[in-house]
Amino acid sequence: MLSNKPFIYQRHTGRVLSKREFEEDVISRVSREVSKYDMIDSGDNVLLAVSGGKDSFVLVDTLSRIHDTGKLLAVTVIEGIGVLFREKEVGKMKSLLKSLGIDYVVVSFKEYYGVGMDEIIERVLEKKLTDSPCTFCGVLRRRLLNSVARELGMDKVATAHNLDDEAQTLLMNILRGDYTRLPRLYPKAPVLSTKFVPRIKPIRKIYEYETTAYAYMKGFGFQLGHCPYVDLKPSLRGFVRKLLYRIEDVEPGFSLRLVENVDKILSKAVYSLKKLPELPVCRLCGEPTSYGRELCKVCELLCKIGVVEC
């Protein structure tokens, strides 16, 4: 039973909430976001991408309350980072999923690509490449999740991106002047290839401090590890993260307003994507690639480190 005593100060609303009120607030906001953007139909089979972190536990807990658990399947990707081998986290997540009646699978970079992140980084340093570890990890992880979802006949892939993640990505694209990517971030953006399983982000309007508090409140034993490669090469995301934290200190709710206002703009701009043709496919792997490119980003990166021949 959750108590009615004050538990958390919600900075962006100025409210002090009890555990019960906070839980109801988070679940209702996730439910509204899912409904507002038609993220999930009642019959959809949804693949939950879970890592063992706080956001993953919140994703599982909230979606299990608003969608048929028999239609949910969870997957953890083992990237192959030595000190972050997710053995303990996999165990904790597996226990929660079992209690909810949700099936669970584990896949890895090593079995799918033939290399894990530790070996990838060794090759990156050896060849003195400028690509950041996060680029390799993010690109390979997205491909693997899509492949697993497609092979298992899933209708959607749900990722645990929180509001901080979403605001950072939007601002990064704006700062880079990469406005062509912005419409793809809109929750109802059209899927440009039949080989893509649509991705959804149900907790994209929940702040990271809220997912942390929610996971703590529910007693989820979540991963606290720090990726050893995150500081190997300074990233724009790291700069933007710190910038948004500073803005939130003086303007609580800024990140939420940023995401909501960009959503409104993109709701009109996104329709231009519907006129685009099916994405071409990579000449090496046959997976979708960008217009005008022969190689997809995955093959391009693996070529750079000598895993595949170009």
C-alpha cells in the first residue's frame, strides 16, 4: 500500500505529491501520451526494449497497467561492455517480468554482429577513428531491436526514452541545424520502410528525476553503473544535457514545454514525409538505408572497423 504522506516535489508543476498521487500521476500521463498519439492499438504485440535501468522498469510497470500483458514481450540487448555486463540487471528485470506474466528474451551484439562493444572500441582506438562509442552502440542497438521485433512478428517496439532524453535529442538536432531529422522524432511520423517495425516512446513526457523516484518508490533494484566509454570522446549530448539541467534550475518545466511545442510544429511538418518513397536498401545487408546512400549506417560503421568487407 502506498502512503498518502508527502513524497516528492514535482518541480514542473509546483505540487507536492504523496506516493499514491505520484504513481497515479505518472501512469495517467503515460496513458494520455499513448492515447494522444495512437501509439498502441488494443491488438498490438509490443516489444519492450529493457536494459535494467530505472527507465526500463518504469516502462514495464506503466505499460503493463494500460495494455494486455499477454501482448507484451521484453528484450534485453547485451552490448558486450565488460563492467556493465547486465547479468545482475537481467536477473532483476526477469523477476519483475515473471511476476507480471511477460515473456523475456536476451540477445547480444556478439551473437548478431560477431563483436561486442569492448572489441569495437579496441578497433576504434587502434584505427584512430573519430566516431564516438555512443554512435556505434546506438546504431547497432537500434538495428538489433528492429531485427528482433521483425523476426518475432511484433507490431511495435517500445523504448524507455524519458523526457530528458527527448529534449536533448530535439535540441541537439536544432543546434546541428539538422532540421530534416526533426520530423522523424514526431510520435506519429510515418514509417518509411516496410522493414521497419514502428518505434514508440510511452514515457517521453516523464522527467528523469521522476523515473528515478518512481523506480525507487516501487522498490525496483535498478542498474546504477556508469558506462566506461561515455567520456572517451566528448559528445554534444553531454553538453546539451548539462545545459538543459541549468535551464531547468531557473525555468522548471522548460524541457517539457520544449518537447510539447516542437510536437505542435512537427504535427504539420511531418505530413511532408508521407510523400517520400520507400527507403532504398543497403547493397551489403539488404536493410533500409538513407536516400542516396549505398550502405546503411550499420554496415558503414562495421566496415570502418573491419568487421565486414565493403
